Amino acid sequence: APAAPTTVTTAVVGETIEVTFNQSATSNIDYYQVWSAEPGGSFGIIAQIASSEFATTMTVVDSSFNVSGTMSYRVYAVKLGIYSTAATSTQAFLAAALAVTAMTVVNLNTAYYIQYEKPSSRFIDNIEIYMDSQATLAALNRSNASIVYSGQNASYMRSVGTSNNFHQFWVEVTTT
């Protein structure tokens, strides 16, 4: 079997993980494969590096995961269909808490128009809007609110009919 690649290191770069490794000591390697696994998941291939792309140090950027936790990596050197033992590494990743910005709520008498800017992130699952309606302003509370929207839109119109109640909206980002 060929010798395994050496010095596998990982680093968080934005919302990705950069996997860097050094070439195998074995000559005439056909290709390298990089495999990853999410926490508690199975390994799957994320990259194959052909001989035309070899360098002393090679880098692969992993954007295949969609959860926080410790990602695991295996890097193989392959020669004549024979795999080396795996060179391994792990990297902890914590997706940032996400929130909408520039939110405005416009009262249109019998409806409210809510608009906001979504964060730029590949970890957004949905935008959820919750609403509470109470007879007094002091009674408005997030724990009393009901979900009125779940989706990807950057705006939402909520009809409230004719009402003397106070209304409050909470816009939250759910992540994968």
C-alpha cells in the first residue's frame, strides 16, 4: 500500500473548513481522496485530487456540511487502486447565530407589512415570524406569540382585520 499523506491540518475559514495535507512519500500516486463526516455521520468523499494538480502541500475547502459540531476528515493516497491508510484530522465548527437586520414594520390599518434583510449564510433553513396580539401594550410577550410565517421571503404581509389590539412581531432565523 502507498504511504499515507502527511501533516493533515484543518482550519475554519468563514463558513467552511480548509483541509491541508502534504503529499505521500510514495512516488507515482494516481490521486488523493479527501473524505469527511459530520458528527455522528458516515464518511463520504468530498474531493479527489488528480495527479495533474499535485503539489507538495494540497488544500481542499469543505463546504459540504450543514451542522455545527466536530467534523472528521480522512485523506488517502491511491496508487494502482490500492488505498493508503487514512491520514486523519478533526475540526470543531460552530455556525454563528443568525439574525435579520434592517427590519421595518408598517401599520396599514388592517394589515402589517414586515420587511427585513436576511443574513448571508448557507446555514439558513427558514425565516420564522411570530406574532402576539393583546389588548394592552404591556401584555405583549414572545412566549404568547404564535408562528404566522415560515419560509425564505424577505417580506411578509399579515392581515389583522379590524382590531384595537396591540401587535408585535418577532422575526427569527432557523438554521440547519
